[in-house]
Amino acid sequence: MSYYFSKVLLLTFDQVLTRTVAGSKEGFGVLTEINIQETITPFPPKN
């Protein structure tokens, strides 16, 4: 069995991100931000 919570938001990703960061400052805060595009690089091409 799997349990999960989901929520459909009628906002853009940037709007959700802004609201999430602003809301998290009231208690928890954001420890770090990770840019996946910069962090994960593709494997070098095979010769």
C-alpha cells in the first residue's frame, strides 16, 4: 500500500517557488538550493 498527499495548484512554477520560500521563512527556512541542470551533467559521449 502507498499513501501520499497531492495538491493541484493553479499557479506557475515561479509563483509556487516564491510562495514556498516566503512561507518557509516562518519557522523552517530554506537550507540550500540545488540547480539540477548545473549539478547533473550528462555522461561524456562514447567514441
